[in-house]
Amino acid sequence: MAAGTHTVTNQAPPLVGYDVYAADAALTEAVERYVAPERHAEADAELTALGRAAGSAEAQRWGAEANASPPVLHTHDRYGHRLDEVSFHPSWHRLLARGVAAGLTDAWGRPDGHVRRAAGFLVWTQAEAGHGCPLSMTHAAVPALRAQPELAAVWEPLLTSRTYEPGLAPAAAKAGALAGMGMTEKQGGSDVRANTTRAEPAGDGAYALTGHKWFCSAPMSDAFLVLAQTPDGPGSGGPTCFLLPRVLPDGSRNTFLLQRLKDKLGNRSNASAEVEFDGTTLAWRVGEEGRGIPAIIEMVAATRVDCATAAAAVMRQAVAQAVHHCTYRAAFGGVLADKPLMRNVLADLALESEAATALALRLAAAYDAGTDEELAFLRLAVPAAKYWVTKRCTPVAAEALECLGGNGYVEESGMPRLLREAPLNSIWEGSGNVQALDLLRALGREPRAVDAVLTEIGRARGADHRLDRAVKDLLTEVADLAGVESRARRLAERLALVLQGALLVRHAPAAVADAFCASRLGGEWGTELGTLPHGLGLRAVVDRARPVPAVS
């Protein structure tokens, strides 16, 4: 029976078939700012190709399929033999293959590699966020492995390869490999010194592990960096870092007993497992005995930068969807984006997104510079950025969903998936309190880090009176460390906001910088998004955030 009761009108067209990279002014400008001029054209071409792929109908379908068909654990075969394998939807593999081919695990050995990779990670995460976990860990494992040159010689070429090769095989038989990480345990969580996994020498440089890991993401990776205690070793003051391959050099399977997969709020396409080591699990030491935390800290720092970058990606996609919808949807006599109140909401969302992108790319640029000053800058800037940017992701995703109304609350819109993904990066690689305490440690122990951050902020001195006042207030906070632990979150927030303000004042259009400083630093802001003060140039802020030009 034909349904002829109405014609569908006043609906936004799908946001599809567009260039995710080129449509993001904040990102393209950051790439131009930080990539050397002689390499910018090449980087721009690579990112444009990836941006078009991310905005394609095909990639959007891959993301939906990977999330609608979560990974499945297979502990045994039909005869009762241990398998310990996880199967993924073919679209998961397609997403990973494209990310690896785009160099999202290859940053450490090429000029401007971190900025180019961070920009690509921000772009490709907008197609689907879950598969970013193995991409991030693989990228981050490289500096940790360099503490053990003989292991790095085998694994680094595989981890930085542009070839994605799924399936378990010995390293010598693969053209590319992925790496994971296992640190947290039931009794310890973020307190990894409380880990109980034990490592005993097993001959020929190997160790046998006994214990468990409570969260082990991407369990079908080729190798994992894990922590275990070596109580009888010379460095018994702390855990030791080990490389644990899934397949041993002789081609036999290592003992890697997958107990179950986590049933997570979001990040559904990505497998996170509980794993047991039974005393026959073999691993090889990375770094000195008892010095596992320093050995793995560079991996943790790199994954924390990726947490901020991935949160920026989720925010950017949420804002793009909201602005796109409101550009086409009419209500109460006009287009939503032209309504003063909705424009305020969209502009406020856009400010969060642009500030997050600016800070994430600045961190990547510091890695590329690699100077003592820039590395000291990262020591304070990384925990501040990880703390603040990831925490802003959830309210941004929720408000952006609301901009679509009921349309945003249904799965087909993609907005519920963004909202479920939003809290993840605040929790992974150390939750908010862990980041705030890490920042306090750097303040107390590393004066060069404080100097480097103040130098960075000082480059914007005098450009905005509200920023100058916020810097003065921040210095007052830092100078008084009495009872500082109870206000560590406040300090992390203020430092992140001042860093973002300094970047926007120097590099963003005047309308963006003015609105950010007035609200985030000047106090002219409510407790919800969409409460920017009157008199700002909000139309220009919204127009800058629009993913594609509106059709008149």
C-alpha cells in the first residue's frame, strides 16, 4: 500500500562525500604552521587523500559495521584445544589497513613525522575511533623498545611498516606488526607498582611470566609491552618491562590465555581482554630490571598525547555534524544556524573543538622538535592536555547531539556512537586524578618543565588582557603549593586553558581568540555550553567550523 500522506522536507542531507581534512581550518592551518615549507605540499596531499577517504560513504559504512559487529572471543577450537583468538568484522580490518597505510604508526623516523601523523590520526579517527587503539599503541611502543636495541632491530621496522598483515605469525614471517600494552591488574589499576605478575629467568635471555592483566586492549596484536616483578633481580625496587610476543621465534604460540572480552560502554569495535600468564608465557626484558616504569613511560606519554588527539577528533566530528545539521534545518521561521541562541551554542562548541586541535598539534610539534626545551615542555603540557581536552569531550558530544534533537538520539545519526566514545580517552592511560598528580610531580621535580611552559605562554604576552590576567593567576597558583593535591585538578585545568588561549591568540582568527579569552579566561561564561557573552563575532566562529559550504 503506497504511503502518500506526506513529502519529506526540512531534513539535513547526510554529511558524506567531503574532505574531513580540508574542511577543518584549525587543522590545516596547524599543519601549515608546523610542517617545514619544503615538505608541506607532500604532507597536505597525503592528508587530503586521507581526509577524502574519511569522509567517504565507504569509510562511514566501515565504521558502522565494525561497531555493529563487535569482536568475538574464541578460547578453544571444536576439539578443546586452546585458541585464544579474537575475530573481527572485515570492516575493522579495512579501517586498520587504511590507517597503517597512511603512516599512523610511522612517526618516529621521518621529518615532521609526529605532526603529520597526529593530523592523520585526528582525521581518520573521525571515520571510526575504536581501531585507533592498536594504531596508537603500535606507534607508542617504538621509543620504549629502543631501550633494548636488539629487540628494536627486529620489531621497529614491523611496527612502522605501511603494511597491515593480520593473523598470528612469528615476527620474521610478517611484513608489518601491531603492538599492545598490558599494565593494569585487578588489585592495582593505575597503581602499577602494586602489580603481582612475576617474571623468572627461563634461559637464553627469556623470562617466564606468571600472573594476569585486567585490561589488555587489541589482544590480537603481534606483541605486547607488559610489566612484571623480578623480585630476585638486582633492580627489585619496582616492576620490569617486557616484550611479550604472541608467536615465539620458532613459530609456536606463546601462552596468552584470554579469559573474556570486556563489555564496554563505547569503543565497541575494539577488543579489550582479560589475560592470564601461566608460568610458561615467555617474554624478553626491555630496559633494566626494576626500571620498568621509566622504560615504558615514553610509550605512556605518547598514548596520552593520542588520547587528547582522539578526543579532539571526536569533538571535531560532533561539531561538524551539529553545524551541518543546523545549516540546513529550519525551525521557528528560519534556519537554525542563523538563530542567535543556536549560533551561541554552535560557536561555543566550535571553540572547544578548535582549542583542542590547536593544543594536540602543538604537542606533536614538540615531539618533532625534540630539543631539551620542547621535551621539558611536554612534561607539563601532556598531563594538562590529557586531563582537560579529554574531559571536555563528553559535554561537547552531548551538546552536539542535542543540536540534532531527536534525530541525534537515534543510532543512524552516528551521534550516539560519538557520545559513548567520548568518556573513553579521559579514562584510558590514566584518569583525571592520575594526570593531575603527574602534573604536580613535574612541578615539584622538574623546574625546566615549568620554565619551558612559561616560555611558551610568554610568546603571547600582551596580546590579550584576559590571557595576561589568567597567566598572572596561574603563576600565583604555582607559587603556593601548600595543600596543592586537593586543588590539582584546578591547576591542570587552568594550565590547559592558558596554553590553549595562548595558542589561539597567536594563531587563530581574532573572532575565535576573542570569544575563547572572554569565556574561558575572562569569566564571561555560564556553566553550560551556549552561554557566550553578547557582542562577540560568533557568526565568523560558526562559519569557520562548517564542514562544507551551505547550499543556498
